[in-house]
Amino acid sequence: MYLDSAKKTEIFEKFGKGNTDTGSAESQIALFTFRIAHLTEHLKQNRKDFTTARSLTKLVGKRRSLLTYLKERDINRYRAIVKALGLRH
């Protein structure tokens, strides 16, 4: 499995307030980014997998919504997570 509980804990530890902080916007954005990267690699090999393509599109939309929320609430936290994940070039 590509995403086990140890990997989730590592993501939440690095980007959240602690390893049990699963609900903060930063930790959710980081988790979505990891999943988006995984699905992108899958679609490079399986270009006709339309179900995964739709899931990827929905996931990108969820991440975009969380980023917009964070940008409106606290611009410094938004800038920090974008820089840490390397989302904007």
C-alpha cells in the first residue's frame, strides 16, 4: 500500500502541530499533495484509467479549496505551506 499509517503520521508530524494533528489545513494540504503525486505517477503509466483521473481532479479541487481558505484566514501560514511543499513556482 502506498500510504500506510506510518507515512501519514510522518506527514502530520512534519506539517501539522503534532503527529495526532490530522485536521489542520496544513496537514490536510500536505496529505492531499502526497496523494496527488502518487495518482499522477499512476496516470503516467495507465493513461486510460478515467476513474483515477476523475479522483485526481477532485483531489486537486479539494486542495485548492483548502489553500484558498488558508490564504483568506492567515497569509503567513499559507506562504509557509506553499514554500514547504513547493506548490507555486
